[in-house]
Amino acid sequence: MDFGMPTLIGNKNLEENIALCKELGLQFIELNMNLPEYQIEKLEEVSIFRKAAEDAGIYFTIHLDENLNVADFNNSVSEAYRQTVLRTIHIAKELGAPILNMHMNHGVHFTLPDRKVQLFELYFDEYMKVFCKFREQCEKEIADSDIRICIENTDGFRSYEQAVIRMLLESDVFALTWDIGHSNSVQNMDEPFILCYENKLKHFHIHDSLGRKDHMMLGTGEIDLSQRLSIAGKHQCRCVVETKTIEALRESVDWLSRNSIF
């Protein structure tokens, strides 16, 4: 397994993230497109990132914007997000980034006296149609490269999201990210669905969790980390040690080393 780190806001720039990655002996950094320095226009200066990675002997994966909503009912908005993904795929090809990580956007809900109505569920046919088009666009752009778009669990996949994910996973260009901390913090409600598609696991986000407390240092929560990491190893998944601070990352890498995992 390759182990990597997230883009930490405790580091001021790419150079500091790379220096920490090298110091800890990690193999890759997951560039986060929520941050201004990793917006699409910046990443399209591919030669800068490629040279930095080559000089350091590491590589990058890319975390797509968490606000990504390719099925927004506003066509201008949804098209902008879809084009962002397609442009990012092109970057990934030139950069040698094997993974694009994405979240599912739950969409807007209306609160009625007795329930909440998710609009993507209410207008499911339109929702599915847009994702079918998105899958076709991604397949065409990825073509015969080895890039995978990995869908990450967050706070529980909704039923309409599960239906769309099943459709996406029929394509070789889509796969799954298992965020084990997110999973634990919602009582592992996504685990049966994820394990149903275990052969589609390509990427892990690993951090510990205790109840609803998340992104903890490895070994400080209640997750059976050995069991989760054995699944990651079985499928040769890349693992992002997704803590939020530099010190928590150092301690987590030390935990992996002490437990003969890294």
C-alpha cells in the first residue's frame, strides 16, 4: 500500500507540504481543490506541480471541491462543475495523478411539517439522467488511462445516491473511497453498501474516530484500524492519513510504523 497525506492548512504552500511528505516518508499528497492555491487554473500550470513531484520523488492525487454538484438544477452551475471535473481529468493525465476523490452532494431539501423532502429524490429521473451523462463524459475524457474517480462516503449515502453510485460503478473509471473515520462517526451505516462493492475499493482516507468525533490521530479512537487496513491491503488501495494538523499526522505515521504497517 502507498500512504499519503492531505493538503494541510498548517503548511503555507506546496513546498512545505512536500517537505513534510518527504520527512515522513510518505509516497503522495492529496491536493485539495477547496483551497485557493489548488483551483483549476492553478493546477493547469501542470509543469510546476510535475517538476515539484519529480524532484521530491512523490506523486499527487486530487480531492475535487467538496461543493461539487454535477446535478444542480441550474444548468449553468451543473455544467461548470462537470467541466471542472473534465479539466481536472486532463490535468491528472499530464500530472500522473491516479485518483480523483469526490463527494456526493446531497442537494437541497424542503422541510415539511412531518418530514424532509430531498429534491434529488423527488426528481430522481432527472437526477439519474444527469449522472448518466456525467459518466459518459468522464469515460470519454479518461479513455484508456488508469485514472479512477473515487466516490467517498461522508455522513451516510442517501438511497437516491446509492442508486446513482451503483450506476457509476458499472463503469471502470469509477471506484470507491472508504473514509473509515466518517464511516464510524455515523455508526458505520455505509459499511454494508461499501462492502457490497468491495472489489471497487481503490482509495482510503484513514483517521480515527470516537463517537461523532472525527479526524483523530490513529490509535486514539475506537476504530478497529487493523481490520480496516487489512481490507485496504487486500485491494492494494492508497491510503491518505487524513488528520488535520501536522502534529496529528506525525503521530499517526508513527503509529503506523510502530504497528509494522508502514
